[in-house]
Amino acid sequence: ITATFTPITYPIATNATHGTVTCTPNPVPHGQDAHCTATPDTGYQFTSWSGSCSGNGACALANVTGLRSVGAQFTLAPVDGTCGAAASVPAATAPSANLCATGTASGVQSTNGQYAWECAGAHGGVAR
């Protein structure tokens, strides 16, 4: 008589938008542990776990004995505004191009022939 045993394994379903979740091992042998890692896409940052993991620290699944699901949430990474090539360049008329290298330009103000604007980034980062 020959007996063949196949270990029981459980897949970990992953879910993320603007990044990826990788769990190792996946699938997980019955009763074993797994660890998951969240990797954000460019311009995003990891904020929290969902599903079988929670919070924003490490994601460790201990003694896996059934199906698991792990999700990761990502948000846009903060971007400070930075001045563009038009900053500190004398101009006869108000500049309209190259105001900000990053961020969004405010309206151009004129005081005594000097032009000024702000470059506002995400999360309030501002350059003047």
C-alpha cells in the first residue's frame, strides 16, 4: 500500500489600488505563518491595511488555517510646491509659463513692477 499526502494550503487574496500587496508564502501551508508587504506606485504612499491585517505597521498572519484576504490603502504622496524657471527672472509683462516646477500656481500679482505668485503643492506645501 502506498499513501500519498498532499499538504493543505490556503491562498491569500490580495487587493490594492495605486500599489501592490505581496504575501510570502502564498499559498500558505496549513498552520504556518505568512508576511505581507505593501508597495506603493510612484507618487503614492502606504496608509493602512484592511482585511486580515489592520493598522499601518507590519502585516503578519500567524497559524493560517483558512482562506485569508489582505488589502492595502494608498494615498497620494505629499508634494511641496517648487518655483519654476520664471522665478527671479526680470519680465516686462506678467509671466504665464514655467511658474511652478511642481504644484499649482496662484494668480500672478504685481507690486511696483515686481511679479509674485505661489506654487501650492498637495497637503499645503507652498513655495513663494
